[in-house]
Amino acid sequence: MGAEERTEEATPRRREEARKKGQVARTKELPSTLLLLSTLLFFYLTGKYFYSTLRAVFVYFLSNAHDSEAFRGSFYVVLYVLAKVLFPLFLLLVAIGMFSYVIQFGFLFTMEPLSFKWDRLNPFEGIKNLFSKRIFVELFKAFLKMVIVLAVAYPILKSQAFKANEIFEYPVNSLFFYFLKVSGALIFKLGLLFLFISLLDYGYQRWEHEQSLKMTRQEVKEELKQQEGDPLVKSRIRRIQRELARKRMMQEVPKADVVITNPVEIAVALKYDEDRMEAPMVVAKGAGELAKRIREIARKHGVPIVENRPLARMLYKMVEVGEEIPEALYRAVAEVLAFVYKMRGRTA
């Protein structure tokens, strides 16, 4: 018989365990695409400033090239200016990189993917992974991106090739911005197409992740046992609890004022302390063998036993052990207690 099919949806516990291990639905295409578009937007907004700054730095650097001391000093100045200009871009890329992962699976920090595992050194596992479905999906995405780049870049570059003679007659400033404009348009179109591919890939990765989390019915049962406990163990615990409760209940029978019976099937023990209780309380009740045991203990300790079938049935059904009787039964119980007190010479 083959392995049981995974047909059940993943439980919250299964999802949480997978998340702790870093197993979440994510696509690597989205971060790279957003970084590409963010860089393009940065240079689009700061292109002129960036160009003028680099131009000034370049001129300053060359103007000191004849003097070795001045050249060394200008070198550090150039590094400082470049760092100052590129630092905002660095912060932007870091923020976009973090954002691209947060929107996919939220905030998650785990060292599990970096932990050492012997399976990763297994050459047979590596060979098997070379022919896995994931590898073919990655190859298809790479091929698709190459086709998109060629399909988008070829018409643009072809149209600009006819302007080659005209383009190289532009002044240096105009030539720089012209190339910036053409490359920006090309990157923007590619970025939008890559963004569309990223969203499709994220949908696929999410579907694949859900499939990998699916469980067999046996796994679901085992997890329920772990969370709620083995039904056999729980049943035994409940049986022990009932036995302890019954034992405590039987210890209260000798303290009762009266036991009302059906007369054979049901027995209910009542106790009334006017200083501590507002109404008589059921301290023990039972049917069948338990009723017989209550009657035996009552006889042994001299507790009066009164037969009152209607009252016994109502007390058994309406009142739990440890509860006071309802107001509807006050009169009937009072008559029984008055009779018992009269037998014992007490005042009702």
C-alpha cells in the first residue's frame, strides 16, 4: 500500500512550525524588481544633481592630478563626496529590500535556514534536486525573462540605431541625458514586466507552499492527540475524577439530615444548616448501585431515609451535588425535614 495522500489543509500549528523554520511563501523576483524600479526612480529624481556632483568631483580630481600630495588629498575628498551622494540610495535600497519581504510573509527572524544539516552534504540529494520541479520552474522563469528583455530592448535599440549619426553630434551634457533617458525608458518597461512576473511567481510560490503544508488524515489525528491528549488517557482521567468526586460525595452522606428515595432506583441526600445556608443543599445523589450505596451508608450512620418518589425524581433531575434546592421545592422539602426533625425531637 502506498503512502497516504496529503489531502487535509494544514493546521495552525503546522503553519506555525513551518514559519519558525523559515518555510514561508516568497518569491525572489519581487525584491530584485522593486530594487530595480527604486534605483530607476532615485536617479530619475536626482539625475541632474547626481550628474553635476560627479562632474564637479571629476574635475576637482583631475585638477589635482599633477601634484601627488594634492592628488592624495583629493582622493579622500572624492570618496567622501561619493559616499555622501550614494548613502541615500543605500538607505533606500535597504528599506525597499526589507519591505519587499515583509509584504510577502510579514516580520520573521529565524536562524533555522542557516543551521547545519547533514542532508545538505548528501550528493544524492543534490543530484535529485537538480531534476526537481523547482529547478525547472526557475529555468522557465530565467528563459521567460531573457525573452522579455530581448522583446523589449530590440525595438528600442533598433529605433535608436537609425539616429546614431545624429546622436553622436550632441554635446556631452545632452548626450549623457539622452542615454539616461533611453536607458531609463528601457529599464522602466522591463521593470513593469518583471513586476508582473513577480506577482505571478508569488502566486505560484504560495500555491506550492500550501501544497507542501498539506497533511494526511493520520497526521491531523496525531496532532489533535498531542494538543488535546490521547482520548484513552483523557477517558481514564475523567474516570478517576468521577471516582474521586464520588468518594467525596459519599463522605458527605453521614453528615446529611435526610435521604429521600424513590425508593429503590434513586437516592438524594439533603443537608440544611440554617446558620450557613439559605436553603437545604444536595450533598449526594445517585441512581441504581450508587443509590443503594447511599442508602447503606445512611443506615450505617443513622441518617433517616424517607420515601417520596416525586420529590426524589425532581431533586435528582433539577439539583446538582453542592447546589441548594430551588424555591419551587421549598415546601415539599420543608415537609420532609419537619417530619425528620419531629422524629428526632428537633424544632423545624
